[in-house]
Amino acid sequence: MPLPRIHSSIGRQSTPWLILLGVGGVSTAVALATPGMGLPSSNSTAIIDSPKEVIDQVWQIVYRDYLDSTGKYNSENWQLLRKDLLTKSYSAPSEAHEAIRGMLASLDDPYTRFLDPKEFKEMQIDTSGELTGVGIQLSLDKDTKELLVVSPINGTPASEAGVQPKDVIVTIDGQSTKGMSTQDAVRLIRGQEGTKVTLGLRRKGKVLQVPLIRARIEIHAVDSQLNTTKDGIKVGYIRLKQFNANASKDMHVAIKKLEGDGAEGYVLDLRGNPGGLLEASIDIARQWLDEGIIVSTKTRDGIKDVRRANGNALTARPVVVLVNEGSASASEILSGALQDNQRGLLVGQKTFGKGLVQSVRGLSDGSGLTVTIAKYLTPSGTDIHKNGIKPDVKAMISNDEIKNITLEQLGTEKDSQYVVAETTLIKAMRKAVDGITYDPKGANLSSAL
């Protein structure tokens, strides 16, 4: 289904510990910290103001903070690797950068990667909320190493051309993507507004050549509308497309407006939402949930940071959450919080399954590093990484509908998954009318449904 996908990223390292959550490419779960924060290095005089300084910074960050999710990290081997790299000579920063990439490749973690100064700057562009490209979010399949489309961004050339989640990008302007990283692919796909790029997409065994014209892409976090059923029930439909810096504010405005318009219940649509700011996901969860755990994070030392609701929910009305395979990371935090606290039911398809947290560190030469530092758990303690979250009510969508549905038809009777969500919501509301009390602060949603 051509649902929007954001291209989340980060700002300058002057903002400490800004945490984002997302999938693949530059849209990962990240945190910002100042450059050079690491362990004291031996022979520091010999490496300061040289390409070796950046190598040592990267080594230290991994040694101190890396959470091994692949089983490929060994502390003793990592120390031997440092000794080997720092005894070599590097005549230019590019040589040191290649050494860093080789060092990180030994971890076999697609989310722990080096960004040269140009790539790091591109991440800053991403966070502005305005891009020039075709509007797709990429991920690297850990097993096949193939480039996957997680989802296209709403209203972009990719979504209008029918690019779909799970499409495999096999060529970019005729160039094979075999062995290509997400950042390499992003560099090839981006370009000047008005120029053309052709993607070779493998879908169900067939390769399609899809020409796209690059455009300036503005990303808006929330769309909302009030739907009225045939029985006169008013349903507030809110589509959250990304968790950016404005998402919490936009969600607040949407809920308050729909409350004022007389919404009796809500369908919260997270389909195709790849994530974004962690704080945005927590703030938005608090707008729906009055009490209970929202999410906890766990480092390699077992330290948990538990985030909770704070009693400031904006509505006590029933809510149903729409999810699909493009709902990832921050979307999974929000949907998991509402599901585990029995505040709302999930309708749709199993979510993407991105449960790792990365931090992005600025380095001394203007480059950067994303490194896996933690995993997040749902309120029930579930680790959803690679597994995703299963919906309470399964609702599939046909290939014909994916092909023919328009963006304007999302959240309407032309949208079969929305129809299932609306029906589920109405059942909950009618049970409440029949005398079963619905209390969003309590754990009785299952009985209400």
C-alpha cells in the first residue's frame, strides 16, 4: 500500500542526546553527543591532529558503548584490532575512513556505521523536514544484504508511482545495488530537483523499471479528519506519518480539534510510519495514555531507562491503532504502549520489528558514527526486534487495492483496513453503551471489546 515513509535524521552535535527511532538508512534510532567523548587513548600525542585520531575515537565509542546484537563482537579481538590500526600510517583522511569502515564491518551490524563529513551533513539536511529526491525510506536486509523500500513518503514521486513497501531495489539508473550500503544508495537517488532517476524494483520475482522525477519534498507529520458512519457515529481519524520535532504539537492540535468537533472514538493510523524522535513517541503516547509504562531501554550493562505516562491524556475515548509492516521503531513504541496497557487494540498487519537504539556521535574531523547502544522493550518487557508486534485484529490488504487506492482514499470506506479498524472501534463503543464501562486508565479494554 502506498503509505508515507519519512526520512528521519539528526541535527548538529551541539544538541546533546537527541534520540530518534527509525529504520535503516539514515532513519535509525539515534542519539547525539559531542565529539571526542571516549576512553583515554594510549600514545595520544601521536594520534592527535592526525587521521588516526578519528580511528581512535570510533574505536573508543564502540569499546565503551556498543550493544552486540549479532554475536560478532569480542572485546579482546577489538583491542588487538585497535593496536593494528594505530600502528599503520594514513596519508589522508579518506584512508582512515576506509579503515574505520573495515573495522565496523567486522561487527556485522547494519545499524553501526561510519558517516564521512558529506554523509553527516546529509543527515543534517534530512532533519530540516525538506528533501530533494523521490521520497522513499530504505533499509538494508540483514540476511540478504539487499536494499529494501520500507515505505514511500506521502505525496512524493515514489508514492505516486506506486512504489511499495518491501520492494527490493536491484538497480539505480542501471547500476547494480549488490553490495551497496543505504547511504550509497541515498547518494545516487538524491539529486537536483526536476532530474530523473530510474529504479529497478524486484517485486514478487519480477523486476520493474520505475522512472521517477526528483522533487522537493516537504514532510508534514499529521493529517486528520472527522468521519461520520452510516449510523451517525463520529470517528476521529488521525494519520501520523512521522515522529519529528513537530509531531507531538501536531498531534495535540489534531486531538483537541477532533474533540471539539464531537469525535466519539479514534482510529490512529501508523501504517508506513518508520519512526523518528523518541521523545515525540513518548509525548504522543502520553496524549493517549493516562498511566502506565510507555517504554524501557536496556544497555549492555542491563541499565533500564523506564518512561511512563504522566496523567495528562487529552482524551479518554476509545482508540484503535492501524499498523502494517511499514510501522517501525517509534511507531512500535507507541503501538506497543497502547496495546500492552490495554488502552487500544491494534488492527492490520505485523509491524516491522526494529527494536535497537543507535547513538550518533560527531567526530573531530566533521564525520560521524552511528552505533548500536541499547534495545527498547514494550511495557510488558517484550523485545520486538526482528519479530515485530502482532495486531489484535488481523486485516490484510489485496494487491489490487494496493495498486488502485489513492492517498485521498486512506481513512475512508475505500480503505479496507480502515474499515476493519472502524468496525472494531464501533464494537467497543457499543459495548460501553450496553453497560460495560470503558476506562482508558484501567486494564479492561479486552472485556469492552
